[in-house]
Amino acid sequence: LTSVVISESIEDIGNAAFSENNLQDVQILGNPSIYSNAFDDQTTLDGKYEYDYLYETDTIKINQPLYEIQSDYTVPSTLATKPVTKIASSAFRNEGLTSVVISESIEDIGNAAFSENNLQDVQILGNPSIYSNAFDDQTTLDGKYEYDYLYETDTIKINQPLYEIQSDYTVPSTLATKPVTKIASSAFRNEGLTSVVISESIEDIGNTAFSENNLQDVQILGNPSIYSNAFDDQTTEQTTIKGFLGTEAESHANSRDYLNFIAFDAPPINTFDINVSILGGTLELLMPNTALQFEGTIDGSDVITMTQVSDPLDVQVEDFTGEEHTFNVQQTIADFVHEDGKTKLTPLFEVNTPETILSVDPQVNRIASTQIDLGTLEFDNKNFNKAGNYSSTLTTEVVVMP
């Protein structure tokens, strides 16, 4: 035999029933039970009958492989010219798999479909529905498949955890080498959580994402958008949200009686060199990691004046482009936040240094220098209510002039 069509009426295919042929094509129109070596020892082996599968109109559901498969495995996207859209319950259970790629065509992954393997890496290229224990009972467990998640271009959206998680929990910032930026609706609903840390990478927290837990403490390290009932219906009467002043965490908590907002002790201050790509080269901004000190007093006027008392800050711009450029170094200063993390002062005017560096010629000297001296800053005294030490973040960038 080189090909065979097995009609829909067949319910059972026995031991070695079609073995030792030259089968290149097998069509199984029904859903018979198939003895494990029913198709063994073909002269020519083709993927069309490496699997027990079921036709479902114009699509294929894989029931199980009929032969040993590679531990580093890719689920086929087509069989017998039809798209594979479903993986049946226990289809690849206990097959010795260490990694698997599940193609974009797959729409449904069944109960225990990949359980009892040694999976260390799972790539899900589409957005299938996934049975809750599809990946249970691995010999080796790795964060990449502890979650049902969705690739969104170069980022990850967590749909739900696939395994029980700790009550004191941190949402991962990366999965499968990609940054996690979204938490789906109901992702961590009713998971028995008592505290959670939401990483800086998260940009969006969905509807009821953390509802129906026992949350007493939530730390939000970034500034994600937060769905209105993301933290509803906790067992505890009051949940404390910790975040940074001026973020959505603050406004979200302050607008709900069951949430209490506490600001972190200080705003996040990140210092790093800035690289700007220009014509295949770079301009590198070099600044010492140091603080600018200001002092001010209250004299009863409507305006508080603070004066820079520290030495000017030396700034260098090194040009690696090989081209002449005109550019300036711009400074922008954020709100000043009190050491208690709760009180802040906003400058009355946007702060920008006017210094412009003209006609830098890297062929002569590729390093240009300037200094930062902000002089005096003014604040509205009507908003001032607490003496003490305040800190701010100074953002510096190189801007190439047209």
C-alpha cells in the first residue's frame, strides 16, 4: 500500500494492521482507537501518519504521536494539507519533551496535553485557549511556562498562572526573554495573595486582575494604567498601595475607600549615560553621579526661593560621529519631594539651561564641555506645608539643533 483512506465507520484499528507497507498518505475520516504499532515499519515514512489525528471539517486535531518524537519538538501547523488547530487531552503527555514550539495555528490546548515531561522552554506563537493543567507535573519547572501568556510583538501579556503561586508574590518583569508589560483581566483573581510586588516594566493592569484575594500590601514600582476594579473585593477591609507620588497608583488608591496610599521614601533616581544615534555614530553625555545642593528659607512672601549652593556641575559631550554638529544640553527638573515621601513642591517655571554648544568639530576636538548651574528656583508658598529636606531628579539630554 502507498495510500489508504479509512472510512468514518471504523472504530478500531488493530495491532500492525497497516504495518510493513510503503504508505505515504493515510486519511482517517473518523475517530477510531488505534493500536500503538498499527502503522509501523513503512518503507517510506511521512508526517501525515506520524500522528493519530482527527479531521474536524477542514481542520485537524492531534490526538497523539504514533512514533517517538524529538525532545526538542515543534507541533506541526499542518497535517494532510489541513491546518492543525487543536491538541487533544494528554496528546503529548509523558513524551520526554524538554522544549516545545506551539505554532500560531493552534487554537486549543487540552487537559494535560503536555504534562509529565521535562519541559524547560515553551514558545506559544498564537493565542490558544489553554486547559488549566495542560503543562502540569514537569520534572523541571521554569518560569517561562509557569504562566499562560501571550506574545504581543516584543512584549508579554500574562493571562494567568498555570501553577499555584506564593501568597507573598512578585509579578515577573520578563518571561521567555521578553519584558512583561501587561497583566490581563482576572489574571491573579482569587489566588490567595496577601502581598504583591508589581515590577517597573508593567504598563497595564487589567479588570479584576488582583480582585478576590487577601491583599494587605501592594507595591507598584512603575506607573501602569490601572483598571478601576483591579483590586476589588479583598478579604481584608483595607489594602495598602505603595507607589510613587504623581503616579496612577496614587490617584487610584486615593479615590477608593478600601485602598490606602503610602508613598515610597524617595522618588526613583536613575543616573546613566545617554547615547543618541546620529548618522551611524553617537554623542555621549558624560556627567558625574553627584548631587546639586539648594538652600532656601521661608520669609512670609508668596514665593519660596531656593538657591544652588553647590559648585556648578561639569558636563562633557563626546562626539563619535565624525561630523560637525550644533547642539545644546538641556536640563529638566522634576517636582521636589520631601523626605517623608508624601509632600512635594513643583517649581513655578520649567527649568531649562540655556547653554548652547556651537560647531563642535570632532576632527579638532570631539569633546565639548559646559556646566550646570541652575541658580535660583521658585516655588509657590501657598502649597508649602512642611519644612525639611527635599530631593528631585534632574534629567539631562543632548539635543542636536537643525
